[in-house]
Amino acid sequence: MSVLAQRNASLEALERTQFDALVVGGGIVGTGIARDLALRGLKVALVEKNDLASGTSSRPTRLIHGGLRYLEMFDFGLVRTDMREREVLLHLAPHLVQPLQFLMPMYGRGVLYRAKLQAGMQLYDALSFDKSLPTRQWLNKRQLLRVEPGLSPTALQGAWQFYDGQLSLVERLVVENALDAAQHEAVVATCAHVVEFLRDDLGGVVGARVQDRLSGQSLDVRARLTVNATGPWLDLTTQTLRPGRRPLLRLTKGVHLVTPSATRKAHVLFAQKDGRLFFVIPWLGYSLVGTTDTDYVGDPADAAATDEDVEYLVSEARSVFPDGQFDQIYYAYAGVRALVRIEHVAEGKVSRKHALYDHARRDGVPGLVSVVGGKITGYRAIAEEVGDLVARKLRWPRRELPTDAEPLPGGHLRDLETYVIDEVWPRAAAFGLDREQAEHLGSMYGSMTPAVLARIERNPRLAERVCPNEPTIAAQLEHAVESEWALSLGDVLLRRTALGLRACQALDCLDTVVERVAPLLGWDTAERASQVEAYRRELAPMRRFSREPATV
């Protein structure tokens, strides 16, 4: 069956099935909820208006962490929950979530501040009492400069060293949650926009009218309960159900820069301008610098880095790493956080705690539950909380497959390095792939890597590199389209293979990608040109500050 035929079958299933739960939103929280509900044995549908992870989920600092700064807000419960979830994810997705060594340099701090920070580090360790990561350690100035010689030595006192988790490819975590939901019989549809919620005679929500953005076709998806997991779009999606009501969200914008590598380790830093915490982190061979935290008004899809955002991050990063090439920006990305609405508090002080909003109790509209706020680190716990609520409302028995013990599809391995050496590398070498490519495949797909390599057995040409300078192979493009719902160049490059996250963002191999993908999706000459133009438009806000040539 062709890709489009499979998609049409999914759309038909959406319309003809009476679902227990309809999840709206294909970010990390939405896909996590769909997975949780599907593992409980419920009939689940997930619809996303664009692509999986195409919103806020693909624009974070890419960390799995408790959040040291939340201790200052006295959010001890949030930190503890995220510490536990960090440990869970290190085991559920060891190919995607990796330990990351952090340094927190101290410059010219007084005795009281250093004592306060030491107490904070001790509390951070105490709240992660069940961790598998190494404990904190103080490094003096000499030790620190040996580890990170690029630091400015002026007024440097030393640094705290500690460990958290890094999720380099959040997009892959989102995809794997959706894959697991689908493997447990959930119906997943992207490019499926909820136009309106369906209502019964008593005003309750009984599903949603969904428009297929490829064909323009509308279909009614009926469900006993609908879960709104649209993140920063929540108020927009529920405005007809809550006319005149106070918004549920406070939106803030976060900007990150991708620059040449400037550090050996990950760093937690404090801005000289306003004292805000920010990061400089090794990521995919580059440095990831961020983030800002400013109030945002408007459509979250329009969020973009401004001159002020970029100047702030470049200036602050350079003050600590004077030799860093932070003004050589490959690209920048901006995302909008969906926070529980709190007025008269500075952006950075707004709690990252989530809330579940039951529209039956609050608005007199039964059949709809919305997720307000939340962090990527705690997504699984949020999904479990939603699942428990849905199960109570639908009087569904407790599930047999708890999501904190069931690995994600690629997570059936103990140690990534060992898995690559023992399992991936021997098989990849048989197809002419090198060690770098084996490591690349293992880190992206984990225990699903054999499914990608099996494509080469059927067609040896799929072992070819897509770009001479990158390890990505043609089999990954085919896998993205045929097995992971990719329907556009952006889907393939930015949210499946990560080619679009490199410095050139695949602009120098776009023709090759189009030639590989077009036959799979039935694109004619006009559609190929349209797809290239759409991809360029998607990149435009990210590449406004780029020094890289935008070649094809």
C-alpha cells in the first residue's frame, strides 16, 4: 500500500470509529498522552494540524533536567518530579536521553551567595536521591580552567560540576511516542486541523470536525472524551467554548542560537545584564546558546528571534567565553512556552508547573479536558496524570502496561555504546557503512535501527549518503515517509532525520532529498517546486541572522 493510500485509510478510520479518547496536538505532551491512553487499551485518535513536534516541542534547550532555578521559586515538588522523570527517561530511551556534564562557573561572588548556591546544589542532589548520575563536585579555578580553558579567567572563583540529561533530538522522542501509540492501535493523523469541536444537544464536546490539509476534506471524529494538548495554542482552540473568559495561558518566548562549538562542556551561566540563567551547551558538534524569556502576544507560529534577542545572547555568552565565535550564527530558533497564567510576576519567575483544566467543572462543557503548561522533562508524568483522569471519567480499568516501565520503541537496549558496537556496527559495515554512520543510526533509532537497515537489504542504493558531509543515508528518508508520517520536506529534514538541524540545514543537498522523497509521496514537477519553496519559507525566520550561504 502506498504512503498516501495508508494515510487515506487512517482518515477513513478516524471518521468511522467511535473513539474512547481524541487527543488534539502532536507535540511531546499530546503524543505522550496518546501513548499512555493506548497502552491502557483505550481506542485513541491523535490529530495534529501540522506535523509531529512542529511547534514548541522542537524549540527547547533540549535538556532533561530538574531545573536548578526552580529551587529559587520553591518549586520543590516540580524539581523532584522532574528528577524522577529524568531517571525514567534515561532508562526508557537510552539512545535519545544521555547524561550531560554541566559546569556552573562562579565569578566574583560573595560568601553568602556561594553558601546559598552550595545549599542549592545539596538540595538538588537530595531531591534526586534515586539518581544513577554522578553527584556534584566543586572545582577550584585551576581545576576548572584545565577542564574548560575557554572560560574568562578574570574574577573566576571555580565552578560546581553536576550532571543532568540531554535530549539532543526532541523530535525523535515525539515521533517514538506516536509510534508506540500507533503500535497499540491508536490512529495518528498529521496535517489534520481541528476546525471546531463537535457538540451534543446538551452542549458537551463529543469529538471534533477535522480538515485534512492535503485534500481539504472535512471529517467528523467522534470520541467519548477529547483531550486538548495544543500547548501555546490552547486559548485559541478553546475560545468558542469559553467566550469572554480569562485566558488560561501566559505565553513567553524563548530564543536559542546555533553557533560554532565554543566549549568542551555544558555550562549554566548567569547573565550580567539581568542575572537570568542561560545555557551554552554542546549540541550536534555546535554550541546551543539560550534561552531568553520574554512575554509574547500573538500566534505562537509567528514567534521569531529579534535583533534584541540575538544581541543579548551573543553579548552574554561572549562575556564568559571571550574567544567563542558567537556572532557567527548558523541559525536561530524561537518557541513559545505555554505557562499557567500568573499576572504581575516577571516572565522568568512564572512557575513551570502544569495544570489540568476540566471544562465540565469550570465551564459547564463536559467531554473536554485541557492540559495547561508543562515541561518536556515531565511530559510522561503529565500524560500519566491525564490518563488517570480519563480512566476515571470513562470508568476504565487500570492499564496493564505502565509507561514508566515500558521502553519506547527504540529503547530496548541497556547501553547505547555497547549496542552500537555489538549490534549496529557489524550489520551496518556489511552494507558498506562506516562507524560514524553506525553511531548516527544507533543514536537516532536505538533498537529500531534494524528496521532502517533492512531497507538496504531490499534496495542497496538506500545505503548511499544523502549529503557527502553527513552520515544520513537514503534509507532514512524512505523510513521517515513510509513509517513515520513525514509528508513534507520539513517533516523529513527537521523532524525525522535531523539533516535540517545541521549548519546548512540541508540547503546544499535539497535537490538530492527531493529526488528521493518525491516518488514516495507522488509529487509531480510543480509539487516538487512548491515543497522546496515551502521548506525555504519554514527556514526563513531561523536563518535571518545566518552567515551561512542559502544554497540549494
